[in-house]
Amino acid sequence: MATKATTPAKAPAKPAAKPRSKASPAKPTARRAAAKPATAPSVTAVRAVPVPATTSKAAPPSTIKTAATTLTPDPKAVAMLKEDHRAVAALFKEFKDATPARQLAIARETSAMLKVHTRIEEEIFYPEIKARIEDDMVNEAVVEHASAKDLILQIDAMTGKEELFTASVTVLSELIDHHVREEEAEMFRQAKASGTDLDALGERMEARKAELEADKAFLTTGWLTPPKPR
Ligand SMILES: [Fe+2]
Ligand SMILES: [Fe+2]
């Protein structure tokens, strides 16, 4: 005991702070840790990395531009068409696991929605942008509409009990999904860059949509007549 009391005599100068590091084997680490608090510089250095004065000057502009681009709302015409796309897609998704009765209801609902949607595009949206976007883009879209209409005609005549009923709706959903992807990835992008007043166009489309949705004759057989640009 007396011997130990003698040894500590060397440590008096510094020991006072180091004894706390019970883990003697890790002395080096403990010492560094004890030194850091006092040497605030090391902490400051770490924080300085993400806040480089140089970067802070360049980052803001690009960040703001990205945010602005992302948050810029679509003009009315594009927004309402996209809204239709989402609504139909949601119904087709529900169709997969729906009961037979619900599947038939979904088939009827998507049929009506697509009749109105394609008519608005063919009467108002497509004619307005056709000459201002890539050649044939509108023509290809109309041909795809025709394929969809053929299927819709067949599905409308079904009761839901036919062997091909589910397959017909599934193929229609796939066809529409492909068509929608092309419209949103290319056509709408080009339309927005064309200088067309898509907000004013959207007002006309919205009014026509309300008309068509309330027109039972259109939803029954009128949709089969060729659309006329308005
Ligand atoms: Fe569309
Ligand atoms: Fe379309």
C-alpha cells in the first residue's frame, strides 16, 4: 500500500485529468478524446466540410432552380389530362383483385372515362398542338386511341362473365398505360415548350368534358362518330 502511494507522486502534474480513463489499454484514444474538447479546432474542421464557403455560393442557385422546376404546376390542359390518367390507372389497378361485380363496374366506369378523355384530346388538345410538336406524334396517338376504342367497344358488349372479359380489360389497361407514358413523357413536354396557351386551352377542355360527361347519347353511341376539331 505504501509503495503505491509513492508511485502516484509522479502523476500529480497531469494524472488529475487522465485517471478517469479506466480503460487503461485504450489510453491513446482516451487522451485524444480528452484533448479534443480543448482543441475545438478539430470539431470545427469537421463541420467546415459540408459548409464550404465556396460551395455555399454555388449550390444555392442550382438548388433553387431545381426546386422551382419541380414545383412549377402544370398548365391547366396538361394538369386535367394527367388527372384523368391517374384516375383511370387507379381503377385498372383495383380491377386486378376486385370481385366480379366490382370488375364489371370498373369496366363500365373506365369505358366512360376513356370515351370522354380521348374525345377531348381529339377535338381540342391534339388539333391545337399538332403543328407545334414533333411530326406524327399526334397521329400515332390517334391510332393508339383507335385500338383502345376497339377494345372498349368489345368490353361494353360484355357482361363480365365472358372468358375474355378479364383479359380484354387487362389488355386495355396495358394499352392505355403505354399511351399515357408517351403522352406524359413527350407530348406534354413538347406542348408545354411550344408556347401554346395551355391554361386557356384547359378552360375549353374542361367545359367540353362537363358537356360530354352529361351526354348519355355520346356515352352510348355518339363516341363512335369521328371527332371534329373544335
Ligand atoms: Fe391522355
Ligand atoms: Fe390520348
